Amino acid sequence: MSVLIVGGGMTGATLALAISRLTGGALPVHLIEAQDPHSSRHPRL
């Protein structure tokens, strides 16, 4: 079993980190984002 988080911006990233830490890395967490995290462009523009 694994967890797939699609979108969510900083909230999704925080949830992914929390799940990973709470399970000690035993539960794989995958995060899919439409925007490049290094992009300075606002996603709504």
C-alpha cells in the first residue's frame, strides 16, 4: 500500500511529510504537483 497526494500545494507537501514521518518511512508517499516547485510564477497566472 502507498499514499498518493495529488496537488494541494504547501498543504499537500506538509501532509506528505507528516505521513512519512508518522509512519517512519514505512508507508511510501507520492506527491504529484502540476507546478514546478522552483517556479516563481503564480499558478493562477
